[in-house]
Amino acid sequence: MSLKYCKACVYPESAVNILFDSEGICSACRFSEEYNRISEAEWAERQERLYREITEAKGNSTSRGNYDCIIAVSGGKDSYWQTHVIKNIFGLNPLLVTYHGNNYLPEGQRNLDNMKRVFDCSHIIFYPGSEKIIKLNRAAFKLMGDMNWHAHAGIKTLPMQIAVALRIPIVIWGEVTWSISGMFSAHDFVEYNYRTVKDHDLRGYNYKDFLGQEDISISDVNWLEMPTDKEIAELGLRGLYVGNYLKWNPNEHTELVQRKYGFEVASVPFQRTYRNMSNLDDMHENGIHDYLKYLKFGYGRVSDHVSKDIRDGYLSRTEGVDLVRKYDHVFPSTDLSRWLTYVGMSANEFTEISERFRNKIIWKKNEETLIWEKDEIWDEQD
């Protein structure tokens, strides 16, 4: 397969849920064009709509603790931005909820700890047992090639469980997840619900799929269960994305939360991307998790970052292509060594398992060097 790339950004045709049109432009770029055509007047109306939806839901509920909503936070730049909007722009009283996956970078942990001070919000942090997380790392890596499945599941299920327990009908999230692929229109106001969690965030798996793997028992994973449809319906529970209501720009948001709240970025550069403000809450995300994505789909996290920055006007496509060529192929030696020690796995076992997930349609073995390669058609242009 000769891998063709979007003529506007750097996404390949193998990117998750991406479609190319007759002009060679991907669906994510078309979504971005539509998103950027939204007027300032409409953004103002959307912001007012978000405030109204939160306060009306609170007024019709029997919530405990006088909280207006829950914000799912990891302590990252998006968490700071969401809390800034809800607490300091809207003047509301959110409850912060965190799933702690036991894999924060030092800067990420300090950012998380700092939130209670700079925002003065009540904050629930759930810490699973360390051995439970290690077993889930190993099991998910073997089952789906994603050792961080527990982190995706935890941040999506735990806030909903607490919302049901405390009768808080609104849970706030950040960026519209599907803008990455352009699956919906910028005018759809897609919400977060049971189905989006199962199909998208949990990759079609749930906690029951792990029972018996790595000696995992029900008590190891039952905290990853979503509320039932009945519980969600009775409360009228909704998951709202701030990105539907306020224009989302991660570079501007990072600058603001650094200046206003002392948010820290990574002090040590990542091996597989140029950004230093993302995934500080997950030391495995920018390295081996991203490397496995590269094996599965032929592109890595740097392509996500570059594509967003091209669409937002921070990079030309030529600059973006250069960054992809610099970072995408890099083997995450530092991150891998750290993770192998953490879970007690050998490098040979990691290689054997990860090779199961390499997409043979994208990759071919060079018979002279016996190295996996892929054909790329960039049609480079600014």
C-alpha cells in the first residue's frame, strides 16, 4: 500500500476514522474549516448556551453538596482551561474529579496538586491499587496493544459514577473528541454518553473483558463500570464538551494557564513529538503508547499535533512534514525501559507482542535490510 497523505495537513489515509474527499483533503481538515467559519457572535451565543444548560440542569436536580457540575480533570492544560471557564468565567461551583493512573510525570503531578490551590475547588481523586494498575497495563497491552486502556476508561467512567452517586446531572469535558477525525459537523453538539464511551474511548471493550487476564478479578476492575442506562436516564445525566461552546485552541489555552495559574510544561523533551504541554499526566502516552499507534496505523502522535497546528495557523505543511519525518520513526527507548521495569516485562516479550499489532497492509519488510518500511506519497505543498 502506498500511503497517501492529506494535501492540507499530514494525516495519512490510514488515520482513525479519516475520509479523503475528491480534492485529497481529509475530513478532519474539512471539520476545521467549518469550525473556523463560526462567527464571534455565534461563539458568544454558544457560551451563553453552555452556562444556561449547566444552571438549568442544576436547578432541576437534587444534587448533593451544592455543586453545579462535575469537571473531569487530569491536571493537564485542558483541565485547567475547562476549570478556568466554569469557575472563573461563569462563576459556578464545580466538583473536580480525577482518575489517577499511577503514571504522572513530575510536572503533571505538580499541576494536579496545584489545582485545588489556584481554583479553590473541591477535588475527588481516585487512586486504584498499584498492583491492579500494573496488571491492567500488561493485560491491555496483550489484548489490544494499548497499555493505557485503563486510563482512558478511568477518566471516562469515574466522573459519571460520581455524578450518579451525588445526583449531579452535568459532567464537563474538554475538546470535542471527534474533531480529530471530522466524524461530525461543527454544528452537531455531540455529547458524551454510554455508547461513545464503549465504542470510542474504550475501543469496544469493557472491564469484563479483562477478567482472568493476568489474574485480574472482578474486584480489580469493577470501578471501571459505567452507570446503567436507567441510572443515566433517571438523573438526566449529560456529558457536555466545552469545545462545542467555546472556540478550542490548545496553544492559546496553554499560554493563558501558564500565565494565570502557573501551569508547568514538560522540562524534558519527548522522544516522539515536539510538543511539551501534552500528556504530562501519562508518562507512557507520548512514548510507547504512541509507538504502538504508529505500528497499527502508520502514523504517530506527532501527526496529531502537527495537523492541529497546521489547521490553527502555527505551522506550514512543509514544516509539519519535516516534523513528522523527524519524530514519527523514533523508537521510544527511554519510555520503553521505564515501562518494562514498571510492569516486569522483558524487551523480547514486548517486541513479540507489539509485532502482532503491526499493520501488514501499511508496512512491508525490505528484503535487503529485513527492516519494516512503508511507501509514502506526500504531494508536498504549502
